[in-house]
Amino acid sequence: MTMNDLETRGMVLLGCGKMGSAMLAGWLAEGLPPTSVFVIDPHPSDRLVNTGVHLHDDLPGRPALVLVAVKPQMMGAALPVLAGFGGGDTLFVSVAAGTPISAFEAVLGAETPIVRAMPNTPAAVGRGITAIIGNAHAGAGDLDLAEELLRAVGQVVRLETESQMDAVTAVSGSGPAYVFHLIETLAAAGVAEGLPAELSMALAKATVAGAGALADQAPEDPTQLRVNVTSPGGTTQAALEVLMNERDGFPALLKRAVAAAADRSRELAK
């Protein structure tokens, strides 16, 4: 399966909310003809209408790919509409959180090529990271195509087993919320030390964003970057002695938080 197949046979996008819209914008920017895309969404935005994609038109008879981007609670009603494309050479790619491959195989048939993906919310600004895993009928070309499509919103990594998806969910899927909360609490701590709220929030947001960009681009790993900015006996060391406390600092706290998210992911997939 290749991008040429998408252009000639068409692709179906089931759901075009924030994640679906971000991906669609990336594909169109990279040259995918809008006439090759068929969108199924009950409430299309004006922006979507103006892209030139097909909206609720007759679907292609044998699309190359169906990308499922609806919320998990809507899956039961939405997916059976496309069940007729299962069992053949149409590739299904799902970015629906918490929905295992087995749930798709139950509706589409076990012989359907399926790729499960877990993106995260920075995809909205092209800085996401997505983990993918395919079922037994998803070949190398299917995974390559899924990766090429998902690179439109950021980096892509491949998993060895689907069981790793719960840990991915806990680290990168839910992870942006941990960082947003860090910004909130860092800004609140600045206010407690006498800074105006607006100034403290600006400092906190820029610091986290800048440190993340540096960690992403610097040749050193985060451990070395931390060492680089920690002068012995200085202010940073004083703070890190609190944050790195093995009993109630970041190491213990984040381990518990990620474990709780992974456990909940496993529960929701049952």
C-alpha cells in the first residue's frame, strides 16, 4: 500500500475533530488531493467544507484506507457503517484511544489489515508523537503507509507488541496533561514567592516550552542537560534536592502517576 493507492482508490476519514482535522491539514499540505479524501463527520466545520474534500458523498467502492478518528464512546455506532470494507485489502488505521485491535477485528473480520495508533495532543501543532502496532494481516507496506500519514502531525515510533500501548498511553498519550499541570503549579509557586500571576505564568510557560525544545534538539541527553545547569551549592541544586527526593519527589510521584494511567488504560480496554 502506498500514497499512490490513496490518490487512485481514495481514503475515508471517519471523524474529523481536532485530531482528524490536524492530520487532514498535514496531508493536504503535503500534496494529497482533497478529492481523494472522503470525510464522514456529523458536524463538519466551515473550515472543513472549504478544503474541497468529499463530505457525506457516496464512498469509494474499495478505498485504500479508512482512518478511524472518532471518540471511543462513538465507536459502536460509527464503525459498523464501514464494516463492508473489512476482510479485503482496505487498510484500517485507528487513532481511537483505548480501543484494542481485537475490537476492530470483531466488527471488520480477523483478516482485515488493521493498524492501531496512539497519537497525543501536540499533534495539533505538528509536534506530536504517535506509537503504532499492526495486526497479523498488516504487512510492511501497510505499516509504512500508516507511518507516512501519521508523520504529518509529528514523530512516529513502532511497538513490538500491542500490550505496550497501555504504557505508551500513560507516558505520551496522557503525558501532555502532566506537563500542563507542571506549568500550572510552577506558575502558582512563583506567585507564592511574590510574582504577579500573569508574569509568573509567562515565565513558567516559556521555561517549560524552551526546556522541552532544548531537550529535543540538544545532542546531550536530559540527564546531562540537568547536570549542566546545576551548579554545586546553587539555587538549582537546592530545588532538585526537593524534586529528586526518592520518597516523595518526582521519581516516586511520576512512577505512581504513570502506573495509575497504565492500569486505567488496561481496565478501559476490557
